[in-house]
Amino acid sequence: MRWWVTLMLCAFLTAPASERKVFPYSWDEHDFPNGLRLITIPTDYPNVVALYIVVQAGSRNEVEPGKSGFAHLFEHMMFRGTRNYPPEKYEAVLKAAGASSNAYTTDDHTAYHTTFSKEDLETILAMEADRFQNLEYSRDVFRTEALAVLGEYNKNSSDPANKLEEVLRDTAFDRHTYKHTTMGFLKDILQMPEHYEYSRLFFERYYRPEYTTIILAGDIEPAKAKELVSRYWGSWKRGSFRPEIPAEPPANGPRSNHIAWPTPTLPWVVVAFRGPAYSDEEPDHAALDLIAYLGFSETSELYQKLVIREQRVDILEAENLRRVDPYLFCVWARIKKEEDVASVRDEILATLARFAAEPVEPQRLERVKRHLRYRFALSLRDSEAVAAAAARYVALRRTPATIDRLFALYEQLTPATILAVARKYFVDAGRTVITLAGGGSQ
Amino acid sequence: MTWSTAMLVLLACAAEAQPRLLTLPSRSPLVSFRIVFLTGAASDPAGKEGTAWLTAAMLAQGGSRQMSYQQILEVFFPMAVTVSSQVDKEMTVFSATTHQDNLEEFYRIFRSMLLEPGWREEDLTRLRDDAVNFLRVTLRGNNDEELGKEVLYNEIYAGHPYGHHNVGVVSALQKLRMEDLREFYRRHYTQANLIIGLAGGYPEGFAEKVRKDFSVLPAGPATALKLPEPRPLRGRRVTLVQKETRSVAISIGFPISVRRGHPDYPALLVAQSWFGQHRMSGGRLFQRMRELRGLNYGDYAYIEYFPRGMFQFEPDPNLARRQQIFQIWIRPVEPENAHFALRLALYEMDRLVRRGLSRDEFERTRQFLSKYVNLLTRTKSAELGYAIDSLFYRIPDYNSYVKQALARLRVEEVNRAIRRHLRTTDLHIVAVAKDCERLRARLLSDEPSPIRYNAPRPKEILEEDKIVERWKLGLKPEDVRIIPAEKIFE
């Protein structure tokens, strides 16, 4: 490890809260005239470079009815080649570079990532620039790839957690596109082969420099990286499309739903409340992050009771996803016996109600803040992990600076803020409860 | 780390009867531990399958003599550190990574977890439940692909020490008593079985202190495990796992004598990578099955055990085994295409065995692997894990071993190794499906199984399909067995 990184990593835990840098790398940000942004993060890990190309469009952008799952299908299409790099040549270049390459899609963004040896930087950047600007695929190839997406749905379909998420979103939302999962509704997936034109439209709209940020982390020279990106990505044309994402009307719950699972499985309950969008300025979302750990992590009272002492639950976790628009604060529990489902649901609700009734102990709050700092530090174990972590935040605010702003915000949160935020969000109108029970016998 | 230093450590320890110690010091603020015992599920006593798994779980997720599990979690929480255990057939590893700020406090507790276990009944009850729920619900109920892969191993190794899942067998887990675990701990958690791995920014003298602390374990003996050859497979055998599911997950495999250190390992690594490199789109199977025909989400090949492949791109280290299988993983296909997909995979395998790799295919795959191997060890913890595995296999550090062997390798050797070790008969097929009776009838009939496309296909593909759809499996009724999912792992 280079000395300056080591020093920074060591210093961040001992420095006064206001000066702490949780993202320890010295990074650079550059905007090109066409709207493309490049973020370079030199690390001390030798030889390897991790490239993340973040497009700020995901299943949230699927505003037309019947088109759920399209951002994800489009991610698949991006591997179908261009005139200069047909798929075989694309593969051959990756192979020659010994590269590991993949992509993922979420609600708000799609990321294409490749990890490779530093000497292949120019080759990879040139090839990626080509597919982002000149992607070409036939109707037949599109129809075939739509089947691979169905295959992906199929391989996920034996896990009830996927079904729970599908039903939770569909129940909790009426208008916003968070109503559907990134995978999409099965009925839409089955129709995908028919929508070639829409796939081209999706590309025209969102695969544009102003939606895209390139992250390069690892053994790199920022000036050289900037020159290469300018050379290969500089002529990419800016677009003009701005989607109108339907706003979700005010909450009018409580709502609930039940899933009868066809095979034997353990029952689940998901308790969700409408929550705020991600913010590194307003305290609401950050406060709910802390509540997730205070209320439901391994050392929380409820986890100790249900999982360790009474052993009625084997999975308990809270989820407060960082999203561009208001999403949900969720608590998931897998319960060992069907007859305990109602009481576990009530225990979860009572735990959340307590956050809205009385302030948390300041020491407990400090322990959670410390946990989050170390957790983030431990996650930065190689260049790929550094780029991956940065990408998740770049998807929200287009800069890694939001990481330090978020952690600074955590430091400012007091028991009084936690109380106020819990009172604001843990209300009956915003509540959705989903249960799932298996069929057959064990 | 280099081969020579690793060996020096090994030899020096053997002479002094001390625990073996592997260190990869660096200036990182993180410190990674890998504490490995050369024992595992293959040493489960008969009728007590799950002992190795539960013993490790009691250490990693149970209390120590001084502290309850609850108290341990309390102390670990602000450090954001977790101790995890992984049990394979011949290897058990306890791993953790901590920030150097917390090293002293973490290590004090970590040491007591492994050296002074608490053996509390309430921990056993909870962890036994976890084991049973993992087998019945997480694996059997909710993950058809991993289920198919694990059933394939159980079938190939039936009646062999590898013949049950690493987590155990439900009926045996339910009967295990604390004394069984303590006995396993006494017999197998010995210095002779121990390799201590340490990487990152730990202070001077720390590694020696760890070695000294772990010297309180009994000196020996090392686990003596007799491994018979797996029962020879004759023809093609099929196990159909019956469960309510949308699609059909397929795994195909047979034992191979090749493992790291075997003269044909580098050659077979090249063949496997060309044919089906894990989660990469360049492999032959992926191209022919998914890209050209849209059959499913992906298709891959393996020469080493690789659990949890649907969740990760690189294999976990410390799954070293003396015996391995060759395996094809066909991700779930639509039920009407299951017969065709199986035939296509075997057709491609047949083509591989008959034709081998061209010089160009060989060169490109060799170039890929020579660089890709760096990515496998890009974290300190992974580098440490691979170094420990290299001790097990008695090879130099993995990266040098692979790169040097690839540099010398010739395409003729690869094709010879393919012919020597790979085949399309004497193998086992597992499919997880809803309508197993119908699938069985179709497989036995050997009738053509044409595939219907939703878009025109090139002539070359359609002509090849004509051959694939008639590819004879030659199964007899006694070769195809149907098992209800509920009976598996019980």
C-alpha cells in the first residue's frame, strides 16, 4: 500500500468527525464538453485496472406500460456488438486481455464493468467507446437475447425472495416505476421479443454522454486516462431526452398481500414503510440507515431475541436502499414456524414504533456509526471493490464526494433526529406487509 | 509469496512439529486471517454426517468459554468484523479480515473462539436448525441450480467419503450431540492438520505470537483419510429430481484423475476455459447454447468444485480436494427444450473430444488464462487462500504454476489430455424438473427433440440442429431414476 493511502486510512478513524474522509483515495473528476464525466481513482494495488461505466438509467426509466424489464434487456443487448467489433471480436479482445467483464442493472442505473491488466487500458477504452456509440443488432438477434432474459427470470424463479420483492413493489406503489422490479413482470418479459423498436429507442434516449460516467480505479495515470477517454469518447453526441417519471401519490395505506408458494419453504414476512429518496444533505434517509442497524442488525435487541435466544427466526434484516426517488424501508424475516408469523410481524412493528416513541441511547448510536465506517473501509479490498463502491454512489450523485458527505451526515445525527424521522415515516398510511407461506410438507 | 519461501515455512515447521505458518505481510491497513484445518466433511463418522460442518459452525458462530455468542457479536459489531467458516471434504477454513486499529481486540476473541470453544447447547440448537434449513429450504427448496450440482456430486460419490453434502444429512444432523462435535474437535483440530495464514498490515512479531498461541492444540495426528476411487460409471445414468418448478436445471459430470499438480492440469484448464469459462460469454457452450440459440442464461464447464457459482464470478479458495470431477452446468431451460439442451451439451462435448482445440483457439485461451490468473488473487485474502491450497497440492504458488506451465504447453498436449480425460459416456446427468415422468419418457425414447425458434436462424445452425435433435442418449429404463426433492439430503 502506498504510504499516503495507508496514512489516510489510519487517520480517518482517529481524526475529529468533521475531518474524517471515509473514501480514502485521492480521486479526480473531469467533465468533457459532450457531458461525459470521467472519474479516476489511482490505488496502490499493482497491475490491475477496474473500469465501471455507469449509465444513469435503469428500470425506473421504464415509463411506458408493458415495458418493464427493458433496461435490463438492454444491458444484455450491449453485448451484441457493432460493425467494428462484432461479438466474436469483442470477445477475442476481452480474452486477449485476460479480462473479467460483466454488467448489472438496478432501478436507477446500469453499470458495465471490466477488470483487466493495465497494459490493455487503451484497447478496452477504445472498444467500449465503440459499443456505446455504435451498437448494432438485428431483429433476430434481439429476439434470441430476449429468451436469455427469460432464462434469467427462470433461474431466479425458484427463490421466494424474488417473488416477495415483486409483490411488495406491486402492492406498495401505484404509479411510480418502482412498482416493478428490475427484472420486470413475467408477462412483459414474455412479450419482449416483439419490442425491437422500443429497444432502439431506449438506446437513443439514454446511452448518451450526459447520462454516463466512466470510473477508472487501480494502477492508472489520470492524465493518460483523460487523454484516452477524450480521444475515443470525445465525439459521442449529447442527447436531449428527459424522462417524466410518474410521481407516486401520497400514501393511503396500510396495505397487505399474501403469497401462496407452491413448494415447501419457510414462511416470510416483509414489513415495509414508504421512505425518502437518497440524500447526502437532508437527514431522513441517513437516519433510516442507522435505524436499520439499531433495530435489526446482529446486536439489536430484536435479533438477539428472535434469532439467538428464542430461535424463532433464522433470517432478520432491514433494507434501506439508496434510490433516486422515494422508495421503501423494509424489514425481512424468515420464520421457522408458520404459527409465529403474526407475532414476528407484530414484534417488528413494535420495534419500529419504539423508535418513534422514545430516543435511542447515544452510545448505541455511536456504535452504529463506527460500524458503518469500518464496514465501508473493509469493503475496499481491491481496485475492483473500490470502483464498485464508487459506482453505486456515482449512480446517485455522479460523484464519489457524496460518500464523504453521507458519512459526515451520519456523524451529525442525534437521538432527536432519529426520533423525528421515525415519527415521520413509520405511520400506518405508509405501511405495506407481505407474507409468504409454502405448500406441501417438509 | 514464492514457492521457495512457502516450502521453507512448511519444512521448518515439519521439523519442529509446530503449526505451519504462511504469511503475506503488506502495508495494507487491513489484516486477513485464514486458519485452515486439513479435515472436513469426508471425515464425518458414518451416520453422523454434518459433524464437521456443525463443529466449525460452533466455533465461528457460537460462544467461547469466556463469552457467549451474543457477547462476541457485541464486541465485533463496532469493528464491522465477522468470522466465517467454510467446510469442504478435506479442508475447513476460518476466515476474517479486520482493520489494524482493531487487531488486538479482535484477535483476542478470535483466538478464544477457535481454541476455547464454549460448546453451549443453545448455540448447537440454533446452528443445527440453520444446517437443516439450509439443506431443506435454501438449497432444496429455493435454488434448483445448486441443488442439481450437489445432487450430481452425491450421485457420483455414492458410498464414498465425498458422498454427502458438506453441511450433512438431515436425519444425522438431528441426532448429533455435543459430545460428537467435541470428539471431532479433539481428533481433527490438531497442529498436524493446521495451516495458519496471515496477510496484510500486522505488526512485527504478531505472526509468531499467533503460531505460539495455536501450539496449545494437540500435536497430532494428521487426519488419515482413505479415499477409494469413486465407483466407475457405466454408460450414462440420469437422476431426475422432481419438484414444482418453472424450468429444468441440468448438470452433467464424471470423475477425473486430474487436480492441481497433475501433469495434465494445465492442459485441462485450457480445455475447460475454452469450452465453458465460468460466467464468461466467450466459452463454446455459452456461445452455442445461449448466444446462438437463446436456450437459457448461461452454460459452463469445470474441472474443480465451485459451489455458489450463481452468486460469484471467482471461486472461493480452500476447497482443495484430492479427487475432482469434470462438470457441465446448464442453467435452467424451458421444459420443452430440456431434451434438446442436454443433447446439445453432449454433442458439443463429443465435438471437443473428437476435434480438440485448433492452434488459434489454444493460443487465445492460453493468453487469456495467463493474465486472468492474476484476477483470481487480487485480494490479499484470496492470495493467502491460494497459497494455502498450493501447500495442499504441493505446487508452487498458483499464479507462477499456471503461467509457467502455460508458457511451455503445446496444443497437442491439450488435445491429448482432452482425449485422455473427457468423454460423452460413462457419466452422470442430473436434471431438476417438474414433470419428471414425461422427461424420463422422452429421454428413454431417444425420439427427435426439435427446437422451435422465435426468429430465423442461419442455415448452419438449422443443419446442426438436425443432428443434435437426433443425438442418441441410448438410455435403458434402469438408467433413469426419479427422486422427489423432499427425499434429498434427508
